[in-house]
Amino acid sequence: TIAVEVVDQEGLFNVYADRIRALVAAAGIHLSGVYISATHDESAPDSLGLGGVSETTSGVDNLWVDYLVKQSALAIEQAYRAMRPARIRYTEVLEPSNVRQCFSSYPFVDDQHMPVLQAVTTGRRRRVVATLVSVSQHDETLGFNGGPQADWASSDWINFFRDALQRQFGGIAIEMAGSVGS
């Protein structure tokens, strides 16, 4: 039994992931693996220290990171307790041409393949439990548009993507960043 979690963050240092894993284990949940990724969301609060007031000052708010770690562990615990049998199906699709994001990083990498993994309940009435899609796009549309949303702390376009998947398939939708260049 494993957990796969994606946080809406530009990045997640392993020390934070290890703290999440430790909290999950301390709650009495023993998994074969806990895999944690970040959406590469550049509109989220700074967890890497890149947004400081100067090049030598970290922009990380440690109280906020503590909150992120606790909420991430809690999400895994809640998912574990709600776990039910499911079958896994997999496919790969190509990105529609209208989902191209801004290209801020070079060398430019454009992997338009989107691997899709879906967990579906067993039994007579099969329902989608979760859909995980790996998209090779930077998550920075809102943060770089210059509009009033530039100061939002959000999951950026990932929010709309997950919402559309959940409306179409049901269950929980998860976007996992693929190759984003740089």
C-alpha cells in the first residue's frame, strides 16, 4: 500500500517530505511507500526560499511550512482511512493545443504526452476514485499575467484542470508535474 501526494508548491525539499512521512508513521499508518511531488506552482507561498527581500534572505515562512507539512500528512492519513479496493488503469494522451502554457525556461522542453493513471472501484458499479495526470507544463500562468491575480496564493491553472477532471470523471483529480524544462 502506497500514498501518492502532490502539493501545490513550486518545489518541496526532501526534508519537508521526510517530515510528512514521519507524521504519517507517527499516526500509526504504515505504508510501503509515500511518494510526494510538487506541481511547480509559482503562484504558491514560497517553500524554497526564492522570494526573499534579497538574494541572501530566504522568503520561506517557517510557520506556513509547518502548516503545509501537517496538512499534507493529514491528507494522507484521511485518504488511508477512506481507502477501498480499486483497480488501476493507465493510458497516455496528447495535450490539446489550447493548453500550452507560457514558456519561461530554456532550453525549451515540450513533452506533450500526458500519462494518465486512474483508480476505479471494483464491483458492479465502477466509479472513479482518483485520476492522476502528469502534465509537462510550468504552473505560472496567473503569477506572470500582470493582472490583479498576480498576488494570489493559488494552485494556478492546476485548480481549473483538476476541477474539469473531477467534473468529467468523478473522484479526486491530481496533477503531477512532468518535465518542465530548465
